[in-house]
Amino acid sequence: MTYNSDVFTRRILNFPAIRPCEFVSFSSLLTSLINLGRTICEYKSKTFFVNIKNARNAIRFVQNLLIFLEEIPLGISTCVTNSATLSLSELHFILQKVQYLLEDCTRDDARLWMLTQSQITADEFRVLIRAMGVALDVLPLEEMELGDEVNGLVEFVKDQALALKFETEVDDQRFLRKVFWILDHFGGGIDPKPSDVRKVLEYLGIGSWSECNREVKFLEDEIGLESQSEKKSNIRLLNSLMGFMIYCRSILFEYVDKVTSKRTDNLGSCDTVRCLNADDFRCPITLELMSDPVTIATGHTYERSSILKWFRAGNRTCPKTGQRLLCTDFVPNAALKQLIKGFCSEKGIHFADSVGRSRDVTKAVVAGSKVSEQAVRLLANFLVGRLVGCNNQEQNRAAYEIRLLTKTSIFNRSCLVEAGTIPPLLNLLFSCDPSLQENAMASLLNLSKFSKSRKIIVENGGLILILDVLKCGLKVEARQHAAGAFFYLASAEEYRQLIGEIPDAIPSLVELVRDGADRGKKNALVTIFGLLLCPENHRRVFAAGLVPLLVDLISSCEREDLVTDSLAVLANLADNPDGTTSILSSGALPMIVEVLGSSSSMAAREYCVSLLLSFCTHGGADAVIVLVKNPSLMGALYSQLTEGTTRASKKASSLIKILHNFNEKSTFGFSNPVLPQERFIHVW
């Protein structure tokens, strides 16, 4: 597909400028150059947080340059030589970089990082302004016949390029030293004075929880990007700064103001994605939904791994158009990726964010630096104190911070478990405050992902307390989190049986499947799937009435992930004869065949094959007769042989063999061919 967008991901202080085409007309180049200069001048009204003087000087320089450019008449394009065009092309290239640099200086989510990079930023300003002076120096003014006044202005601008001093500003240096002084305190396990920390934030204009949180989000993303670089030279500093900002976010701000960043877009909103076609999101090479779309020089977009494989094979053409490529560079298409994410979320399709997984360095077992390690440990002790000895508002605030800290980081979970957060969080499940109960339950869900925390939860009576939230939580979200916590607790074999033996546990999960929101249904389904790994829980699931409920869910639900999870549970139950009997008695067979032929989910199709194989193995001739009579089944099964996983291919092969054997025996006059473990059940 062709997708034009200016919204691409770009690392901060990285300037992916593009040189104008060598065949561009002089008038088009000049017009574009003037528009670019005007855009840069608009930064005069924006707020700069660091390198303020350098940025203002750069804007003033571009303003003077713009006066000269606007004096050049478009009609002289027939008189100018290539040298003039090349000079203006170089100016265009440099001005793009200046715009990127100014954009970085005005970012509202990277103020702390830009402070630490103040010297590099000042150097970039100096280099770019000097480069524009050189480009003007080789510009053949005599060809343009612009007059003495304009020529004098050019000389002034060239002199200004050499005279302007771009140095690290005194205030930036002073507060940068203060930042490193605070980081040294963290490294020694010492709490810095709140007044010192506040002074740094005030200098950067960070005055609220949401502004601080934006800094944390930026640093998380930057750590992920840096971890993918070869040198990883800034990884420790980035981790230290993130520890600093997390500490500030949790301790300095009393209220959480969840203000959306100005940089956030709504490309993935439900209203947008509902009218989009899934085919527009498929890679032209693989025909699969793209998870990391990139755009090449022709404007067509492909999955990153696919187009890289194409180029590495020696191809230098666009796969879709066949057009010869002068370069094989590409840029990430962040706008399209956001749309695909929104589409997958709306349709219940799993989004395989391969880039996100490779960048998820927050899942490291150890901290990224000594400073961040000590900062988190200091913060953990502070939050535990808030949970135990404060009022509801402060407890809720602490529980929310723990919820954020434990969402992805294994190290953060280990620190908070060691600090003793689990018992007070369990006590907060009794709270009559819906928000407090939800945050406490969400924190326990995140902590239950850490293996060492599960024993502590169970030993402190957590199973019953979490079950109470699952049954009658004050908010739907709290019930969903409770089901999720049971999923992680059930990953331990001894706890699967304990949960199953609690009389209301499985019925409450089934109730959530029946009446819960989509997220609650999903959490309940995956938890039930985990509990079924304990054989004793199968009969409890049957008794709770799950099978007919799942059959109805599969036939009526539009979310592909819920259908897939429901099929997974049914396939697990069908592994034994009693499960097969129950599923066939619910009339599920024709629906399973239909899903096999229509679903776009590879996992769903595999579960369908598994179910059909169990039906034939445990269900007897009645099931086989129905399948043999279905003309579309064989095509779907043969597709699994070539397109499915190894496991799905083996199951499909076994099922095809059973159906062929039945046909052969029927052809040779056997009125009732005998099948393994034959059992006659009404299946249609």
C-alpha cells in the first residue's frame, strides 16, 4: 500500500534530513526553502526548557537568512547555474536539521535528558549555523543580480554565522551539576533533600505528576532504543535518570493529574479504525498484518523484516511496482503502526509488536544502573510506609505508584516484595473505596507475576481475599484484575489444586465469563485454562456450566482473541472422553467446522483441528459421519498441512487419515466402520 505521512519515529538529537532531488527546479527549491525558514521562525513563540539563548540566536539567524531568500525572484530560475542550486539545496538540508534540533529543545517530555545533553546541543547549533555560513559563501550572488543592498545582507548573515557563539549556558551547567550531585546521593543509598530535587524540576518547568510521568515514559522509550544500538553508551545514564524521575513522581507530587501529552495522537481511536480495511494493513510481500511497518523511497510500506530480507537477497527494486530504487533506505511508519494497533485492539486481534518485545529492557532482573537500583529501593520503603500509616488518599496514591512500578519491571517487583508491600496491599482489598481497592488489586496482579511473591500471597490468606474481589469487587476492573491474579497464581502446580478446591473459585470465574466485560472474560478464560492443567478441576468446570457458555460465546462474539481462548479451553476439555461428550452434546460440531474454515487466527484454526480430532477419537462414528459429509472440511485441513504449525499439521494429518479410512471402509461395504473408542453421540 502507499501511505504518505509525516509522522515517523525519530530518536532525539538524531536529524534524518533528506537532500533535495538533484533534478528539482530552482523555483520549487526556493519556495520550499522559504516555507522551511518560516516554519523555523514560528518556534520563536514556543517554550524552550534548556539551551534557551542558543535556540533564540539560531532562530534570529534564520530570520535574517529568510529576508535574503524572500528577496530572490522566482523568475531568475533560467539564469542560475547548478552551483546556485547546489548551494540552496545544502541550505535546505541544513535547515531541516535546525528544525529537528529546535523541535527537540521544545519537547515537553525530554527536558531532563536535554539538560544532560546541553553541551552536545550547543555544539550542534554551532556546527549547523557555521555550515549555513559556508553554503552562503559559495553561493554565486553575481549570477542572481540582486542588488547591493541584498548582497550586503548576505555578507552580514555570513559574518553572523562566524560571530555567533553557541556555548553551554551557565544556568544549564549549574543545574546539570545539581542533577549529578543528586544521582550520587542515590548511588550511596541516601535520600536527597526534597528542596534540592524540587529546584531541579522547577528549573525544567516540571510542576505536576503528569509532566513528570511524561519524562518517565520518554526515558523508558529511549532506554529501549539505546539498548538496540551497538555502543549502548548512554544506557546507564538513561537508567539513572529514570530512577531519578520515578522517585520524583512518587514522592514530590500529592495528586495524580492524568493529562494527555500534547504529542499524543488519536490515530488509533475506535472511530477511525472501524471504517478501515484489514487488507490495507497487510504487507504486500507476506500478506500478513504488519507489526513494524516501514516506508521505502517509492512511498510503499512493507513489514520491516520482509523488506530487509528482500534487499539482502540482492533486490534493488520496489516489490510492488518493480521500480528501480536509487537507495534502499526506509523510515518507520509510526502513523500506520498506530492505526494497526488500534485496529487490532478494536477487532480483538493479537498485535505482535516484535520491536516492542526486543526493546523491553524494563523486564531485566537487575537494575540498569547502581543509581536506579538504590533509587527504587529508597522509593519502595517510602511507599510501604504510606500503605501502612497514612489515610485513604495517601494509601491510594501509594498503591497507584506501586501499580505503575510493577507493571513491567521484574526488578521493581523484587524490590517491592522485599520491602514488604504484599501484606498491606492484601489488607487494602477490604477497603470501601473503589479506587483504592482497584489499585491494590492491580498491584497484587502485577506482583503475582513475580514467582517469589506467590508464596507470600498464599501464606497471607491472599487466595480467599482475591476470590472475594473476584466475586463482589467494587469495580469491574477490580474483578478483572482478581481473575488475572488467579491466572499467575495458578501457574504454580500446588496452587492450581488449592484454587480449584475453593468452592466458589471456578463458579466465580465462569460467572465473569458470562457477565464480565471483554477484558474480564479474557482474564477468566486464560485462568480457567491454567486451572485445567490440574485434572481434578475438569469436573468442577463441567459442573459450573462452562461448556454451553463457551459454545454460545464462540457463535456470538466478534472478538477473535476471545473466540481463540474459548476454543483453547474446549480443546483442553476434549482431551478426555467426558469432555468430548459434553461438547458434542452442546451442538458445537458444525460451529467448530465453520470457524476452521473462516477464522484468520492460526491458533484458532489449530484448536479447531484439535477439537475435531478429539471428536473423532472419543466421539465415534456419529462425529466422523458429519465431518465426512462436509465438502469444505478437507480443503481447510489440507491448508493446515502447509500453513499450520508442526503440531497443527500432525493433528490435521491424523484427522485426514481417519476420514479417509472411514470412506474406504464405507466404499467396500462396511455399513458401520469401527473406529477407535467408538461412542455414539448425537452431534448435529
